[in-house]
Amino acid sequence: MTLNGPSKIYHLKPVFQLPESLEPKCSMYNMKNLHQPASRKSSVGKSTDNTADDSNENKIISEVLKRQEELIRHLQNIQSKVTDLKQELTNASSSVSSVKTKSSVPGGSVGKKDTKSTSNKNISLSNNGPVDIKNIIDKNIVINLSPVRPAYSVLILPHLWHNGFNTDPTIHVHSSVSQVPSAFSKKSQSSQVGNSASPLNLRLIWKDVPDTELISSPIKASPLLGEVSMLRLFHRLLCPTDSLSIEHQIVVDSALDTCHQLLYATQKNTAFALAKKLAEYLGSTEWMLGSSSLSIVDAAAWSAILNNKTISPNQLGPNVTKWSQKISALAGINENTRK
Amino acid sequence: MIKFVSQIPKESIVDIHAYVKATPTKVESCTQKDVELSILEVWVVSTAKAQLPLLIEDASRPITDDAGLSTVNQDTRLDNRVLDLRTPANHAIFKLESGVCQLFRETLAQQGFIEIHTPKIISAASEGGANVFTVSYFKNNAYLAQSPQLYKQMAIAADFDKVYTVGAVFRAEDSNTHRHLTEFVGLDLEMAFKYHYHEVMHTIANTLTQIFKRLKNEFQVEIAAVNVQYPCEEFTFLEPPLILEFFTAVDMLKEAGVDIDYYDDLSTPNEKLLGKIVKAKYSTDFYVLDKYPLAVRPFYTMPDPLNAGYSNSYDMFMRGEEILSGAQRIHDANFLTERAQEHGVELDKIKSYIEAFQYGCPPHAGGGIGMERVVMLFLGLDNIRKTSLFPRDPKRLTP
């Protein structure tokens, strides 16, 4: 530090020095100035290199067009492949005969490049059983059961998916609940089938909640509400092959919605009308929607009818009674003690 | 008479001769609104000082009351604990605390446990040496017991099968936190098992669940009284209690973005966070973590025979804070010596501990619970000093 002349003020060295010129960092992209060509374009006649700019633009447009055509060709290619695959699949599995197959795939839902590989995966999965879903969802799943609307379908989960769940789900009673429905307390859990290496690990908690809640990870997702949503999730996780037939999915969905409505129906007339609708789904077949085996629709409908105190399977015809008794036997509960 | 009555200081003890009369209009300033006393005579039995260090109304004001009225801070309360304890909330807290001890004894007695009393003046530090108070003992030094563990284990070695003890425990830890005291009441139990240490773990966890259940049913009035002054969410638990393995807990923390290893101990903030995650998923404030890493447990903890690096030990949590730490203990003198050497514990200091296992000892496990912590966390209070009648911490020896 030196004295700066007679004024007795100290002269400070600069703390830092700016370089003479600032070089743009090479880690950043050099962007085109958006405003410059536009302003030039607006002032037509003034500039001399107008034509050069236009040709440049044409070049870009033609390039984009070329790429677009290429993409469209690629998509068409994929579409034809998917259609072939679909035909192959319907020929192979005659069990899905009740469902009509459409010749073309809805364009919107078709993914771009991955489509081929995922559908391939699905086909192979139909032979190999459930996917390794460890990476998709937390293995440890908690189901909060409501004593108001007990999800009876939980009792037959192991019959729906044989290797999907742990052998012996732990059942807890939350401090907000004092009594558990008798159908559940009588049920001996040891009779359930499954194995310890199963993809999903269930823990059931009786809690004072208005409806069934499913929690897999409180950090990643909010609880899934409703028994029907729970069955849908399990179906999606454990039977990924079914996702192929969209029409079937829609029919299943509307049946499941009816079950959900029945759970919340308070008036006798509405409840009976909804139950009648479910009985129609069963018709004279062994399982709901003419399925060859027990499905989630059976589980949901059975639970909804059990839950509703105003209706009994006897009112819905002999086939419904037979069907309901068969599921109750699988679940190991006595229908008469439920209410 | 009115002049005389108005001169009696607040908090004095009086005898009153009066008629009980129905009131024409409701009395709004009292809890008893429908009747009043028509006084004939007033006698002062014991006068209080005219100047009170704190007013009971101030001390029992709800913490959520933000009308700008004065409240009493924690230190003033503790300095004048006799007055402070007169508040309805404090009465309820200590009734509930008495309930915890009573239920602990009852529940264990029903299961065939017997109560033992262990010495509090001991010749050697029970857990390796740190954190003990030294007292002069005639011409030598002695220590205050920091855990009754050795004596519980000796009772097991003496074929007592199932024992518990309720008594003072001393920790010379200079930590001034909301959950540490230098003297507290330990509820300790130890039990011999037949096949697996989970027999013991389930016994302890079920005992605690039973206690919570009965507290909830039998102490509703007290819980409500505490809630008036210190509102908090109701304590929730599951029956049977939730038992998670340590690695599952680490997985849950990892999912929440915590950088933690499978062999690390849980830090206090991580324990709190885990408590929140567990509550969100399993809706319980009470849970057990099983299978802690061997490296973070004391030398006498039995290693897990199936998973190297883990041990047969468990911690229990309430509202994300640890209330119990327990494990299967090594019952073989030679193996204990070996483990002590691996941990670098001086063998001279634990000679008597190892000697206890030389004449045969059944496999056993146990744990110790801090009574004050259980009450604090059950009621959702923010400070352990609120649940100790006359708390002792590094800065307080009186009253």
C-alpha cells in the first residue's frame, strides 16, 4: 500500500483483474442468434444476402421433412410387425376366444421404438409366469383393512395368483380398532398357499379407515384407495399378459366399477340393481365373464355382495348362490356368520 | 369475613364449613358449574407465602394458547417443582407414570417373571467403563450402576428363568438434550429362552403393546388432561407389534434419499426420519428393529450365526425415538472372552462378568427400557424433564 498523492488516501491494489477479453466457455453450446435473421427478413430489400438465407432455410426444412418421412416409414414398419404378432398370439391362445381381436392397433397407444421389444417380453412372460417385479414396486405391501368395508377378496388372493404372495401374511390390529370382523378372526392363515420367495409380501392392518388402502411406498406414492383398485394393481403386476386385450380390459373394468358402486350402495333398490347386473355377468357360467378360472372380477363381486347387508346371494338365483358358496369355501369362511 | 378471606394467599390450605347450594345461574369461572358453597366458617390450616414464584393458572395454560398471557418456562417450573406439580397436567403425567410401572409389573408377573432387586453401588463399571459416576466407598472408590444387566444375567445363570427389575440407573453422560437424564428409572428384564431369541423379543414387544393398550383404556382421563395442556397426536400401535429387520429399515431410508450403509448405525435424525416413514406406511408409532449390525453393538452381543456382520439384537422405538435396546447375550465364557478381546476390552475389568458364566448358563436375552422416555413419548411430550418427578441432568442436582 502506498500513499496516493497529498490527499492521504491509501491506494489499494485491485482485488482481482479482469482479462482483456472474455472467451465463451467451450462446455456451452454456441447458439444461433434468433433475432438477427428475423430482423433482416423484415427489412426486405435492404440486405444483400437475403437469398443465401432463404436457401439455408429451405435446406433445413427439407432435412426435417426427410427425417419425418423416415420416422413414418419406421412407424409403419412397427405397426405391421405388431399386427403380425397380435395375429400370432390370438391363434396361439385359444382360451381368449370370448374376446374378439381387432385387426389394427390403436395408433395413439403404440409406443415408438420399444413396442417390439416389450410385446416380445410379454409373450415370453405368458409362458414363464409372473415378472420379477422387485424393481417396479416395493415388495413389502401394507393393506389397511377397514372394519366398515372389509375387503373379503384378500382372503382369496392366494387362489387368484398361486405364487404371488407370501405364505403367511402378518395380520395386525391398529390401536384405533377394537374388534375384527368374525369371518377374518376365524380364518386360519396357515391354509393359504404360496411360497416365501414370492414377489409380494403382504402385511394386513385392521385400521379405522373408510375403505381399503394399499401402501407400497409412502415416499414414492400416495395410498391406493379401494378394494377394486387393489385388485386392479395386483392384476397388472402379476398378470402382465392380460394387458394385450384392451376390449377385455374394458369389460373387466366396468364389472369392477359395478362392484365398487355396490360397496357404496346404501339404498336397497340400487344395491339390488347393481347386484343383478353382477349376476348377469355371471349368467349360467362357472365364473364371471365366462372366464375359465377364478378371476379378480369374481373376487371383487363376491366381496361386494358379502359386504352389502341388504342383499344375499340367494336372491340372485341358484347359479350365484353356487358360485358364492364355492368362493367362500376357497376363502375358508362361513357365509352365514358374516353379518 | 370477606376481608379475611381476601387476605388468604393463593395456594394456602383451608378448612371450610359450608352448605352446598344449587346456583341460580351457571358459574363460568369454575369446572363445577351447577353448585356453589355458602360459607359459614373459614379456617386457614397452612398459609402459603404471599409472593408465589409461579401461578398455577400460568403453569397449567395450554401451550397452544397464544392470547399473549404469561406462561412459565421449564427452569422456573423445575426450580419450584412442588408448585409446578400441582397443575392438572402434571398430576395426570405422574398418575400415568405410576400406571406404566404397575402395568409393567402386572404384565410380566402374569407371564411368570419374578422381580429382583440389584445393587446400585458396584465395584466395577458394568459396560466397559465409560459414563459411570465414581463415589467414594470408605477407603476405595465405587461406581453407581449404569445398568442392572450383569445382575440380571447372574440371576439367569442362577436358574431364575425370567426376571425383571425396576430401579434407578445412573449415566454420567454430559448430554443436555431433551431425552437424556443422568438418573432415571430403568425397567429391565432378562429371560432364558428355549429355541430362539425371538421368543424374548416377542415377549418384550408384546408386553409393551399390552401396556399401551391398557394405558389407552384405563387412563383415558389422564391422557385427556395432559392433552389439554400439551396437545399431540394420539399414540398409535399395532397388535401384534410391527417387527422390521434392520436392512429393511436401511432400504426405507435409502429410498428416502439418505446416504447410509447397511452396516452403519442409525443416527438420531435418521431414527426420527425412519419413525416418520414407518408411521406413514404402517401407521404405528411403536415398532421393533431386529438384527442390528454386529459392529455397532457391545461385545457381549451374540453374533447372528446365519448372517455374518449382523447380530441377534434389537431396538424398540416410540415416535421415532429409541426406548429399548436389547439383545441375545453371549452365555459362553470362552466365546465372551474372545469377543471382548476382539473389541479391545480389558479383560481385568470384566473378570467378574465373565466368571458368572463359568458354571453353565442357559441361552438368554433381554433389554432395558427407560420409564421416563416411555411416558414422554406415549404422551407426545417434548422434554423428558416433564416426566421425571425431580429430574437430574448435568446441570441440575436440586431440588
